[in-house]
Amino acid sequence: MKMPQNSIKPMDKNKVTFPHKTGTTKNNVQWTVYTGDACEVLKQLPEQVFDCVVTSPPYYWLRDYQVEGQIGQEDTIAQYVESISLVMTQALRVLKDDGVLFLNLGDTYYSGKGASQGVDKKSSKRRFGLRAVDKSGGMGIGLKQKSMIGIPWRVAINMMSQGWVLRSDIIWYRKHSLPESVKDRPRRSYEHVFMFVKQRKYYFNRTPLVDEDQEDMWTIIARPKSTNGLSTAPFPDQLVQRCLDIGCRVNGTVLDPFAGSGTVPRVAVQSGRSATGIDLNPQYCEFMINELGKL
């Protein structure tokens, strides 16, 4: 079979130590799913093979994905930032010089009040024992109870020190999202989507932003595609598509190192762009492979 023009160069199978599956859609667009630690998998990939990275790492102490080695349950904020940064260092290496990275991150509050005694109606995965953000001591950096930690910006600033160029802090207004139950502060309705690049000149298409009459404030309904009961936190197709429309050339190559249920790879290949997804959870990877195999 003739390989599609937008595929990445296959790796030497003798050098691949992580389980993976590669396939093509009915329109001959290539996809690959790796099961394993994102940082270690990326170390095996060649330099400068992706046009765009769109990803949303696990948020700090908001979910338990029940897999050993998961990011998001580090004891300290510094350890969490370092975990994300190690992956982003490898993403910097595999991204083309004119490529673009979109990083979606939400924040976490420090409670310091001990283990939760309640139940989160949003998700059974959101409350699990005594979290680091529930322990007394201010996370070792003097945080007071009820303080927003500032996780997205801590990660972004650290990435800039690694060589990333932060071009935009896009605000995603999560229209119709399930409201928080808090009564003593405004309920959050947005998240950050940081747009990073490697150098001064890079691919960028402003036309979709002009067409939508939205620049760095994106109103997108927080309604992801159903995952048939799989406990992930996927973002909506429309958010991924807009990132690709402005930051990835037609027939480009796309990476998501925290692929979860596979929203980014699926949207990418449906738009004619080859995609690679990586996830630590074998159950998520199996779901991704099954969904991509239908396209």
C-alpha cells in the first residue's frame, strides 16, 4: 500500500519498546497510538516530525485515572510542574521549527482542610482520600486555605524557561458547563489554552478567528463526544478543531502526548491530518484504537 503523503516516517521496530498500533482511515490518513509514559515514548520519536501539538495534561489533584505513574497526583506543586515540563521538553524536540503547541490546563484550589467528607456529583473520580491540596502546611509555599494555586501559569512560566515562546493566553469560555457548587466566589466558567511556538516565524492562519469573530476569547460549548462510560475528561471537538485550523497546516501531522479517549487524534484524522496519540492507560488506548479504526 502506498503511504499517504502526510504520514510520519515509520520508526525502526527494533527500537520501539512501547506497545503501539498504527492504522489508516478510509481516506488513507495515518494514525498511531502508543501505550506508555508520554516522556519516555517521545524520547524514541525522531526530531521535528510534528506540525502541531494539541494536548490537555491531567489537572493537579482533580482526578484519579487509576494507573500507576499517572501525572496529577504529585506531593508538591513543583513536582507536578516538573512532570509536565519533562514531557513538554520532549514535545519541543519532536515539534517542527515552525510548529505550534496548544496546551489546555485548568487550575486547582488549595483547601488545607483535610480529607473530603462529601461526594462530587460531577465525577466519582474527583474525590479520593487525602489529597496533597487538602493537607495542612500550605503546600510548602505558604498558601492559605481557599487559595487558587495558579497551576496553568506556573507551568507556562516554567516552559518559557525551557525555550518555549508563549504567544497567546487564549481564554476558553466553557459555555453551558456544569456549574461549581461554591457560594463564596464567582463560579469558574473558563480555562486557559496557551499557544506556544519555538521561534519567531511559525505557521499561523488567522482566517478562522476572523470568521468566528473571536480572537483570544473562544466561546465553545463544553460538550465533549461521548466516551461510552470511559472515565476521562475529554475536551470538545470544536476546541481541538479550532486549534488545528489556526495552528496546523493542511495535511499536517498532529501529536497529543496525553491523548485520553483520543479526541485530538480523531479530530485530526477526520480533518485529513495524520495523528499520534500517547496515553499511559491501556484501557484508554484500546478505546482510541477502536474509535480510530472505525474512521
